[in-house]
Amino acid sequence: MKTYICVGIGDMIFLDSILTKEEKETITEIYWGCRFGEALKPLLDGNPDYPNLTNQHTIDEEAGRSAMERISPGQGDFWHFRPDFPANYRVGLELFGLKEDEVQAVDAVGCFEDSTRPYVRSSFISNANKLDIDPYIFFHYPTSTRPRTDIAKIDADDWAFISELSRKENLKVIIVSDCEVNVPLLNYELLIKPDIKHIVELAASCSYYVGCDSFGAHLSSKVLPKEKLFIKLSPNFTGWNTWLSRAFLPHPLEDVKTFYKPYIGRP
């Protein structure tokens, strides 16, 4: 079945983990109604959990940006045409030359907020190649390609904890970032804009995760126990809601509260 999906990268990590086997198998083509389609395509290409997926369609960057500016001036840098906003969805369908009855639209937000949907599995983690390298700490550094205030900053205390964890466990810190970083560590490797599949591999094979609330954090939470996760929450965190409390499934909320904190470190 032709399927319309509009999500961020981290949200797709979440969505994939709660879609049922049957839901994944119904998808024959994906129409990505968001700017992250090109980034997400490699994670679905040849993914055995989506055995009937034969094609993926994306919107050209300039076309998406221009269309977003028309309906939401000033929002062109983060263009997306969500199906739970009818006016935006119509624009997304038009950009693909589709009619509403030709596709099934995934209500991602509805899935996130549906507390009856259990964790199924992360197809990305389950199908990732295991890295044949020494054990390491995976650190997803908080950067972004658009202005936003919901990404945590890494401060001196955070770096100090990471340095001590690296020293105590005798582990290299592998840092993934979108840009150059002044790293105050001794034993580390910095990867700038690595292939997204490699980021998944790093999450699937790591011994610890440290860093911001990101798609790296969401991936790592699918494979690591709570004691090995250190995630710095958003600076504009206002409290728990169904969506946020489920984002780190399969961990229950009481465990998430032990690793999702205003600082990187132990309680």
C-alpha cells in the first residue's frame, strides 16, 4: 500500500519501534512528506522488516521550503506537511501529485500518544551490522541545521563526567556531530556527518550512550540498559507527557527518569 509519512529522524526511530509486523508489511511505497526523507531512505532500503517496500519518494528541498513559506512564513528551514494538519497535508499531497484516496497516511502523533501500543522492536537496531571494534562510549553531540532552543548544551560538568567515565571504564568516546567540536577529552574519535547507517551501527554496538535527546539517544535506548544511558533533557522541558514518556521504549517511565535528566551523570 502507498504510505505517506511525515516525521523527524528521531520520531521515525520511535515510530518504527511501535509499528506492528503486519503494518510494516503493508507498506509498498513511502511518500516522505518532510525534509528528512532523503536522510531516512537508506534506513528503509532493503530493510527486511519492510519486505514489500519497493520505492520511496521525497520532495525536492527547494520545493518543500518554498511550499512551507507559503503556508507558514518564516518556517521554511523546517518544512514538513503533516497529515494531522489538513491544510499542510493537502500541500504535501499536491507536491507528490497524489490524491488523498491514493495513499494511507500514518498518524505518527496518534501512534506516539497511544499508550496501548507496545514496543515491538527497532528494525534499524535489529538489522544493523555489528561493528568489529573495541568497546566504546557513543556520544551524540547536540547540533542542528536549523535554529532551535530545545537542544541541550554540553557544559564543563558534562564533559567532566564523560571524561571520568572514559577513564574509569578504559573506553574511547566516539563522538558524532554535524560540525567541528572542541573536545576536552583524551581518548576520543570525532566523526562529522557520518553516514546515517553508520550512526545506527554505532548505537547498536556501543557500551554506553551519552549526549543530548536525539535520534542517537533513541536508537541507543533500544539496546542499552538504563545504567548505561546518560541523556541530557531538553532545556525547555516542562514535564512528562505520553509522547515523551514513551519515546525511550522499551524502558518504562520510572527507568527513563533515571537517565533522562538536566545533566549528564548519575543521579
